[in-house]
Amino acid sequence: MHTEQLTREGPEHTPETPSPDAGRKSIFAVVLGNAVEFFDFGVYATFAVMIGHTFFPSDSAFVSLMLSVTAFGIGFIVRPLGAVLIGAYADRVGRKPAMLLTLVMMAVGTGSIAILPGYETIGIAAPILLVVTRMIQGLAWGGEAGPATTYILEAAPPHKRGTYACWQVVAQGVAAMAAGLVGYTLTQVMSPEDLNSWGWRVPFVFGLLVLPIGIYIRRNLAETFHGQGETTSTGDLVREVCGKHRRALVLGLLILSGSTITQYFLNYMTTFALTELKLPTSISMLSTLVAGAAMAVCAVAGGMLCDRFGRRVILMTPRVVLLLILFPALQLMTEHPSPATFLLTLALLSGLHGMSGAALIVLLVESFPKSVRSTGFSIVYAFGVAAFGGTAQIIITWLIGTTGDPMSPVWYLLIANLVCLSAAWFAKETRPVLPGTLARETRLTEAPVR
């Protein structure tokens, strides 16, 4: 890393930018949107079977489930549009207005699912409205990732970006834990009939109640970037990202492929435990909580390690281990489908996945200069999640359903993670220099580190 790289973009911490203390206090407000997003994901994945019965009743349980996970995937289609429009909006007018907009849209989407009548009540309008609701959520979630993640990194000291950014991954893990805990509690206090008919809606009500708190807190955030101004159009920003930063864009999408597909495979484990392993409903619900806890704990460790040893090594090492143990771990799970085996195996896979998460996020964000950082990361994240996350559960369900082999998704995961590792190998290291070398120049210039 050369000195001219450290000073090229101008001051990173301006007087308007939060101090490190203020940055730490702002983390909760920023990651709350990410937590709600993944809480909704976790809840939908947890109750996919029940949602299928409500909106897509069929004589075939497989068809009902396929339609349910397809509706889940449709929300990903519009993510790229939300990323381009809202991500560029954050680069034009600032991170804070963009983050407020996405939370309002999330509230609309989450609230709609909580109260939407089922097929038996309004007929074909029910699945249509569910798809519309998923599209509203997709726009919001597509636009949330870029402004929120860039805000955290811009509020963090350059040598602690991984430690700060890991809370985006921790939020995902905590949200999964919350979804699993709510699901498990509902299975204990409600009859199967009530859970299938209306109980699955309760977690979406919880998610809706959290959002107004997030909106209020985000209104009081300090701005980290006041934007390029309204004279810069969304098209200009997108063209710059796709032109000058094409390499970062392509590598980012490939890196995100393995991570995203693995994430949604882990989310699918609740359905997998119910339909393939024939485990009790309470154990399948508990799986979301266990996976979330493992991800959250290991994400904190991964964030601190990537600040110490670099982004690429902490991104790649846990994923290599995951690749090596994936096949025997899933084979053990399917051949010995006891609750203990299932939960311990799931915790191990989730922990390895979470450990590389913070490094992945920081690497992708730092690959773009501050002037187009929100646009660049938004496009990578939204297109990557739309292409790979939106289709993951559909492909996994289809593979198992057509082959009759619960191990069939393994090859899909192996290929995806090999692509991720290959792209990470060619990516440039973005970690700032440590104290004792060029760190003094970094502090003196207070310049961003690419």
C-alpha cells in the first residue's frame, strides 16, 4: 500500500463525521435495519411450510413448499433496483437519509405480511399480494446494505473497521437467534393447528414493532458523508462503478456467491430438519437459534482477526475449512439424524461461515473509493444476493425433491464456495497498515484506506 493511496480521497474523518466513541454508539442504530432484514428472512425460512399452506394450498406438500420458497425468492428480483436507486441516493445526498428511507419501506413490507389474509379468505389475491409485499421488502433490503455498511466503516477508525463491521454479521446472527427463539417458543405454547393457521404471523408483528424505534434512533445519527450533490445523477455513479471499478465489481460478485449460497443453505436447515430428517418441530425451530448464536460469536472473532491479520486470509481460511468438512458433516447429519448431531454440525458450519463474514464485508466496501462506495457495494451486494441468495432455496428444494437424495445440495455448495475462494485469491488486500510502519502517515492525513 503506497502513501499516495492513503491520501488520494481526502479526509475520512471530517468535523461532521462521528468520533470513534460516537461511532460505537451509532452501531446499534445502523445494524438494526440489517437485524430486522435477517429476522424476517429467518422467520420466513422457519415458517416456510406454514406460509406455503396459508398462501399456496396444494394436495402436494412439495408443490406448496416450492411455491412458498419461490415467493421468498421473488423479493430478491427487485433488490438490484433498490441497490442502484437507494445506494446512489446515499452517494448523492448522504448515508442518513437513505437509511431512514429503507427502514420506512421495511416497516410497510413487514407489517403487510403480518396482516395479509390467506388463500382461503381472498383467493388468488392472497399469493399475489404476498409477492407484492416481498417486492417492497426487496427494494428496501436492496437499498439498505450499501448506506448502512458504508456508514459503519466511515464511522470506524481505519484500524478497527473489521471490529466495527463484524456487527453487521453479528446482527444477522442475533436476528436468526431471535427468529429461532420465537419459533421454538411458539411451538411450545401453541397447538400445531393454531401455529399453522395464525401463529406464524406473530414474529412478523414483533419485527414491525422494532422498526419505529430504529427510525427514531437513525434520525439522530451524525452524517459521515454529505454526498456529491444533486448535480451528480444516479446514472453517472453507476457508470463510474461499472467502468472504473469493473474489476472490484466482478470479483465482489464472485466472492459473494459462495457466502450467500452458504447463508441461505443454513437458513434452509429448519425446513431440511422437518422434511428430510423428520426431526421434531421444536428441534427444527431450535436450529435457527443455534446457527445464529454460532454465527454471532464467530463473527466477532473474525472481525478482530481481520483487523490484525488482513481481510483476505480471514475471509479464506474459515471457508477452506468449511469446504473440507462440508461433505462429511452433512453425511453425518443425514445418516445419524439425532437432535444433538444435527445441532452440533449446524453450529460448526454456521461458526465457520460467520467468522469470514466481517472480512468479506470490509474487503468489498474498501474496494471502492468513498465517492461511489455506497453505490458500488450496494450493486455488488444486491446483485449477488439476488442472483445467488434468491435462487438458493429454490435450487436446494428442487435438487432434493427431484433426486430424492438429501445430500444432493452438497455439490452446489462446494462449487459456489470454490468460486468464492478463487475470486478472493485474486482480490487485493485492503487492510490499513498497522502501527509502526505507515500508520503514522495514515493518522496524520486522516485519509481513507482502500
